[in-house]
Amino acid sequence: MIARIFIVEDHPIFRDGLRMALSTHDTIEIVGEAATGAEAIAALAEVCGRVDVVLLDLQLPDRTGIEVARAITQINATAQAAMKMLAISMSEEDDTVVAVLRAGVLGYLAKTSSRDELVRAIHTVAAGGAVFSPSVADRLTTYFSEVYQVPSRAAFPELTERERQVLDLIARGYTNRQIARDLVLSEKTVRNHITHTFIKLQVTDRTAAAVRARDAGLGH
């Protein structure tokens, strides 16, 4: 069975390497490529009916891989398409892996994976299965074993550990100056963490953020 893929990768050398490695495989057809999130979203909206798997780099210059994954999920819903997503990344941070899974990605491979591993992963994802490189699978096992003991992490997997700490202190009623002192950070850094946290939680003020945090068990 031939798997039709679309490559989203901003690094020209790595993208060329993927194309060369996969184009010679008789079970893979490359439908298209994009170097940015915006290019990918625009192109996939046009060719979504001909794509089985999107190979998605998570470090794009204009958008995060999570944002692109969410956009692809929306394209699927709008166009009644069935594109699957396989993330390829050098990052194996727990928060990133879990966030892209929540965004609809079915697989996560390290960029150091071999061509055979990648081909097998493409076909697994195309068939609706999930696949992870061994190192990512090990980290997920550890992550989810910890999640049951840390409710706040389960509730906000999109946040970094530092952002959770800041959110916890917001829920306790701390000011920016108090947060900075408690975490040994500059107030500017605290403001940046708060901005990122509000964007990820889709809230506009401290009160709404505190409510979300307390509902999840923070701030006590």
C-alpha cells in the first residue's frame, strides 16, 4: 500500500534528505512540501484529499508545530479529510510531546531515526496507529506515571514547569514582584511567563487564570 505524504520542514538540508530518502521507496509518494507553518496550512487546505500523512517538524520559523497540528485538525474537520500527522523533532521534552498528542498527532519520532524506522512509522500512522521512537516512549511512560501524582501537570500539559509554578503563585494571589522574589527571577521574566501562560490557557487576565488554576488543584 502506498502512503502519500506531505513534508513540513524548514531546514533545507534536512528536507532535501527526507525527500531523497523517501522518494526512492516504492511504498511512499511525496505529494508536496512546505518550509513554514503558513505555507503548510495553505497548501494542505488545497491537497488534503490526496495526503495520508503529514511529516511535521515542530520547530518552524513562523508557528509552533502545535499550532500547525491544530490547523491541520481543523482542515480535516472542514474538508472531511483524513490526514494523519507524524511529528519529527530533535526535541523530546515531555511537555512538547504531550501537547502535540493533544493537538492530534499520532506519532513522534526523533530526527535521528533511520529511514526504515521512518517508513514503518509512516505506514503505521497512515493506518491510524500510534508510533514513537524508543526514547520518546520511555519519556511518556515516566511522564504519565508522574501525572497521576501531580494533577496540575495533567490539567495543563501545554505549560512548562516554570509556567506552572508561576500559575500556582498567581492562584495564591502573588503579585509579579512577589513571584519574582519567590522564584528568583526578574519581573520582566515573570511578565513573559505570565503572557505565555495566558495565551496557552486562552485567558485574558489574572482572575480567569487563577480560577482555572484553582479548579485544577493549584494555589492551595
